Amino acid sequence: MTAYDIIVLGSGPGGYVTAIRASQLGFKTAIVEKESLGGVCLNWGCIPTKALLKSAQVFEYLKHAGDYGLTVKEYDKDFDAVVNRSRNVAGGMSKGVQFLMKKNKIDVLDGFGKILAGKKVAVTQGKKTEEYQAQHIIIATGARSRELPSLPQDGKKVIGYREAMTLPKQPKKLIVVGSGAIGIEFAYFYNAMGTEVTIVEYLDRIVPVEDEEVSKQLERSFKKSGIKILTHAEVTGVDTKGKGVKATVKTSKGEEVLHADIVLSAVGIKTNIENIGLEEVGIVVDRDKILVNDFYQTNLPGYYAIGDVTQGQALAHVASAEGILCVEKIAGHHVEPLDYGNVPGCTYCSPEIASVGLTEAQAKEKGFDIKVGKFPFSASGKAQAGGNSEGFVKVIFDAKYGEWLGCHMIGTGVTDMIAEAVLGRKLETTGHEVLKAVHPHPTMSEAVMEAVADAYDEVIHL
């Protein structure tokens, strides 16, 4: 039986990053993957969706070429070519992970991994099963699209995110159920490509985890683009007989039946913890999540879990950070627990959304006396020059000590700007320090400085 120091189950951005860091630290490492290296993120999530969204953005630019003084006489979209480009980008990224595995001398064990007692892992490929020994086993098996009883997925007319990326033909009408990042990104993509899109959200506003002003701005932008939005709404049943699909939607005004070609269910995720040996080995699970301590140890010595299968935010960058922390702790490094209050969230629709820390409502609920600053991109020279003046930057500070409590952005390219707030908060910066840090002009990023200036009544350009 082959023995390793560390075996990682799952090769998503949690698993493969963990394996690389383990190898760097001198551990003999193997990784188990049942499908494609890179997991959902590289193959069916973060990366290929951004490729689709880029195609939609370029198509939107072509539609509005006249706004930039340009004449484009003929242009059209090729839905198949857009999907193929996305798949090629994903394929290239997966090959990149294969290269990283070889470079770092990590053994890739193809097949379905199951943990066994005595720190062993069984890997099954077809009819063949092999067992491996390890000092430390790290579970990073991720998650998949969650199914609601009222919305069973058949993969054809009622689909999850995976099918939404590779539809054989573009739907004329699409209903998106759920307005988290996945639902919102696909709603934007299909609407930009010319599909008639309706969003159905159970709560009182879309992107409900974001600051309320961000939700309102996105709703305005989406409605302007022709997306129909139903909030306080619930799909109570679907009828897939005949042509297309009929969705019964219960709203505060009563019931209505919506007709579409396809319903996309984007109501959250379900962890991949079935049949991987948790019950047999005796690892404690609570509400679909594996229970771990601050350094990702389960209740059993030698068994760890990171990423979507644990309690933290189900985000690629969280899984990566957790995996690195986990193996550094195993290596005996002095490490601090991850600060889950300083994890940025990004949604790549148009306009983009990026946020970190407390919303205004959360800051008030916690009893902070706050200073709030806001700077609209309509007052930004760079945004106006680029023809992208929708949105704003909003900052929240503790009035007493100047602590940066939260930052919320909606606008073009804001997902590339939020790291300033994450780093500032990590370094325990104050509002005055941000304000006095010279920001380049003209850039979108100076809107952060301007929003802080607004919070402290020093704003120049408003």
C-alpha cells in the first residue's frame, strides 16, 4: 500500500492549492479527483462563467458602438462559438493545474475517493479500487447545485448552473430562480445575449446579502436592461409537459404562471459529503457541513476538511486560504485563524458588485456610531470617459476610532478594486489614512478615496 504524508480529496481551488502548499512544505502529497482537475471552479464555475460574461460584455459594447463615435455596420452573436470559447478557457485552466501537479511532484489519483478508518483512502475507478495510507487526510470535496422539492432538475428544462453553461441552443425565455451571485451572473449573460429573462427571488430584494443600496442600484440597472424582477416570490411548482416549461410563482399579489423555455435553479448549493466515508469513520457533520476547529481539524485526529464542505463562506478564495492555513498548521507554523469578517464577495454581472465587511444595516445593528460616505461613478472622470458611469462606492467607518467597518461597490471593474479595502482592513487602517493615501487620477479607484472623503465631510468632487 502506497503511503503519503498528506492525501487531499478533491482538486478544486481548495484541494489543489492545499496540495501545492503541502508539497512546498516538504510533505509527500497526493490528490484524488473523480472528474477534471480544478474542480467546479475551473471547469464549471468561476472561470468559464467569466469567459461567457466577457462575450456578453463585448456584445454590449458592439450594440453601443455609436455612443463612442464608432460605426459598426454588421455584427451578430454565435451562441455556440461563445460557449466553445468558454469551454476552451476552462480546458486551458485545467491543463494548467495538471502542469502544477507535475511541477510540484504531486501524485494525481484518478477516481472517487472515500475515507477509511486508520487514516486510509480508497480510490475507485470503474471496477478497480486501490487503498492508500496517509498521516493526514484533507477533505475538499466541494459542493453542487442544490435542488428544491418544488423545483426538481431534469437537466433539460429545469437546469442548474452546469447545464446553463453549455446549452445546445440559446433560450428565447429564461426564468432564473434565486438572485445570489450565480443567478445574477446568468441573468445578466442571457439578457445581454438577447434572451427574455425573469428573476424570481424569495426575499424582499435581489442580491440580498449585499448592502441595501447596492441591491437597489442593481435592480435599477437590470430593469433598464429589460430584465423582469419578482421579489417576495416563490416558485411552487413547474410543469415540463409539452413545449417549454410553466412555472407557478406565488407572490404577495397571488399566484401567476410564467412561461419559458428553461428554468435555471440557482437557489444555493449542496455539499458533496455523501458516500465519502464520513459516517463509517465517525466524522461529525451538522446541517450539511463537516464540523472543524479554527485550523480545519475534524473531531478525529488526522482528518481535516476545508472549503464548501465546512461552515465558512462557499467561495473559491476562502477554500484556498483555508487549505493553506490547514497545511501550515500541520507543518507546525505559527498561524492565525482566518478572519471570515474580512472576506470579499464579488459578483461579475454588469455593473459588477464587490463588497467586504459590514453593511450599513449590520453596523447599526451591532451598535456602532458610524460615518457613511458614498461617491457615485457619475462624478468620476474615468467612468464618464469609459461610458460606464452607473454605480458607486460606499464606505462605512466607526465614528469613534475610525475603523473601516465595510466597503460596498457597484460599477464597472469594481471586483478588481475591492482588495484595497480588504488590505486596509487587515492592516487596521483608519479613514484618515485612506484619505491621505494619494490615489491616481483618472482612475475608478480614486472613487474609494472620494467616498472616504465624503464620510469625513472633505469630499472635493461632489
